[in-house]
Amino acid sequence: MKDIESVNVWFDKAGDYLDVTWASGNTYYAPTQNDRVMALLGMEGNLCGFQISGISKIDDGEKGFVEVDLHPVKPESTIV
């Protein structure tokens, strides 16, 4: 992964998700081992960001954070 110079963070309160990206262009979301987290990949398979859904549901019962390996579990099964 190349050096990251800037990061874009978007919180959608109505949709209850957080979107973090550091690259643009043709990208797609792929599932990770955590049902709540999607990896944002470039067409070459490079990691360009991630999305976490259900942000409002993260509480002390979940230790207040989400930890996940951002490698997609099945790159061929993607959401465009």
C-alpha cells in the first residue's frame, strides 16, 4: 500500500455507517470476516478504505470499538 496523504471520513447518521477512504477511482466493496465491515478495494485489489455499519450499536458491550482484518473474505463476491 502506498503512503496515505489524506483520509476522507464520512458519517451518515441516517444510514448509521462510517465511511473512511484514502483513494479514489473505480472501487468496489467486498465483505470482510466482520459482518459490520466492508473493505473498499480498487479494481487491482488494493485497499482504498472501509465502511463500518451500525455505528450507533457499538457500545460498552462491544468494548466501544470494532477491530477487523480488512482483507476481503471473498474478493469475487462483491457489491458494486
